[in-house]
Amino acid sequence: MQDVPLAIYVYAFTSSHLSQLPLVKIDEENQRTPLLGVDDEHPLSFYQYEGLNAIISSVSLQDFIGETGELNVQNIAWLTPRACRHALVIDQLTLQSPVYPLSFGTLFSNLDALQQEMAQRSVEILHFLKLIDGCDEWSLEATLDQKKAVDYLFEQGLKDGRFLLPEGAGRRHLEEQKIRRFLTSDMSNWLESCLAKLDNDLLPLIRESRSRRLLDNKVLHEAYLVPVEHVQVFKDIVSLIESHYQVYGLNFRLTGPWAAYSFCQSKTQ
């Protein structure tokens, strides 16, 4: 039988001291079992060079390249469990050490190619690992129901005397519509003010932040690098801000902790 060509699959880079730790999965009861690679067959191992560890496993090359590879990545039944195992490896590594995560399907043909990549990028990656040491990434998204915001700001303006309506029904209606148009046109300024307050409140608790691409109806999508000792206060402040702005139709969603994908710019091919 002809041997199946293998490639080196790389999950992440870590600092070299992680080579002294076991590559294991830790469950909720603190039970530890050996971690396997994305194919659920080949074990994980370290490759150390230039002060870095690459966490690697072997995979069948034909599973990822050529016609078979193209079909595989379009096949949810093939892709999903492997992508989940990739994420699991990185999640478990982050419990043990700062991790520079790589995207699913990062392959090298041989150790010489991997070694060259590590030599070229060791300074950049070691700087990143130092930046994220002791931190987790948290993602904060926000959406705005503009109609609800205008309604609440209008009612608020009537209560505090900022807006005054005439007695006559016809003039009252026209003035109300004028005020609502103004509030709608000024919505971007109001939102900018709200998000600036959010930034000011969170700034003392974070090490760094990154703006993410806004998709769907999001008005905010930010990644925060939060030292673990600040996480609870960080979450409490987000909760307070969320409860304050909910009546305006401004809703927040905080998720994490994640591996620090947003703070590394992987160029590995």
C-alpha cells in the first residue's frame, strides 16, 4: 500500500517554556486526557525554534489541498468537527500559557519550511506573547433600535423641558414630527457620545483594544484585552452600561474569554 503524504499542521505558537507542560484536555472536573489533532488520530507535539514552540500534528496532505481539499472545506460534516478540534486545542493551550493562535488549515510541507517561518517571525510573535500574558480577549458588540431610541429621547426631552409642544392638535403634531426628524438626524452624534463614555469607563481596565468589522446591524464590535484580575470589574461595568442604555434600544452583548485572535495578525501561509 502506498504511503499517504503527510503535512505539518500548526495550531499556534507559544513561548518555549510550554514544552515542559503536558498537552492535555482539562474538563470541568479537572480530569486530564491527551489532546489529539484535528483528524482525531495524530497526537500533538512541540517543535521548538528561536525561543518559540510551534504546536503541531501530522495530517493527510490530500485532505487539505487539491480537489479533495476543496470538496472537504465545503463539506460541513467534514469541516465542523475538525474546526472544533482546532479551537479546542487553542482553548486548552490558553489555560496553560499565552498563545499566538493560527487559523484553521495552517499547513507546512516540512520542518524546514516551518523553521524558516519561525525564524522570520520570532520577534513579532514573542512581542505579542508578552503583550497578552495574563490577559483574556473579550468581545463586545452593540446594536441599536433607532426608533426606540428616538421615542425614548423624545419622551425624555418632554419630561425635562427640553422640548415643548403647542396646545393645538395640528401644530402639536407638526412640531412633534419636526423634533423626531431632528433626533433621527442627530442619532449618530448621540451614539458617538454614548460609545465615548463606554470607552472612558473601560479604558482603565484594559491593556489594549481592537475595532472589529461591523456586520449586520451592529453599531459597535470591539475586542478588549483584559488582565484577568480586572475581568470581573470589566464585566460589571459593561452590565451597568447595558442596563442604563437598554431603554434607548441600545443593546450590548459581551462574550469571552477567547484566545487573542484579534490582537495578532497572522501572515503564515
